[in-house]
Amino acid sequence: MQYYDVAKIINTHGLNGEVKVKVITDFPEERFSAGSQLSLREDTERTLTVKSGRPFKQFWLVQFEEITDINEAEQLKGKTLVVSEDQQQELPDGVYYYRDILDCEVYDNQTGEKIGKITDIESPGANDIWLVKEDNGKQFWLPYIDDVVKKVDIDGKKVYVEVMEGLRDED
């Protein structure tokens, strides 16, 4: 069975086994709602049931029914939470899983020139931003908005964009 990353456990929070996670999913409200089932990438046979989840700064705090104190939570630090492929949901048009966007080649929509490759995704606010690494090693953030992202070809792993002035550091 295929498993997909949804969060990385980065630390404990408090004494009752709550953990702080870096989100790697577009659906944190669903993934970290009470009753949700998650596994550890390192041990997919072990299922953790979410007791509660809530946003906390740029992270989420998650409490699992099976983890009741800080000592148990300490054992989870650095581990990755995953869901199985049968827990995936159908997405509406124009919405993509991170795994589909990461490593896509980025091309200029007008010239067809290759710009770089998407190497990271963050969700700091109203829309995602994609980190594009150019062949020369430079990097820049690209907002996932209609004015910038013109076409996404998931099967071909290609994204066509119109880079707004000031986004890309061109010498």
C-alpha cells in the first residue's frame, strides 16, 4: 500500500503527550480532527488516533489517544505522520496534493523557457507559495495565484507561469 506524508513531528508540547507538527497537507483540519487515523512512516502498522488538534502559530498541536505523557511523545520526535492511499480524497479542479507539485519543472508561459524546479511548498496565508530552484542555484518563492500560475500539467510534471516583476532576482 502507498502512504503519503501529512506532517512531521518536530517537538513535544506540554506534559500530557501533545506534539507540535509541521504540516505537509492541504487538509490539516481534516487530518488532525478528533477520530482521524494516522500512521508513522517508520511503522505503518502502528495507528495513532487523533484526540485533538489545533493550529498553533505556523504549526499544529496534536494530541493522540495512545500517547498520554511527555515521555511517550518524546519517542515520536522527528517521525513523519502518514495516511494510506485509501484515506486520500478526490480533489476539485485546480487543487493539488503537495506530492504532485513538488519536483515539477517550471517554465515561462510565454517563451517556453525552463526556469527551474519546485523544491518546497509552504502555506503562510491565503495561498500556497512554491519555492523554485533555478539551474544556477538561485531560488525564489512563487505565489500559487491565477495571475502567476497559468497551467499545471501533473502527468508531465510541468508548471507554466508568468513571473511577476520583482519575484525573481535577475542580474
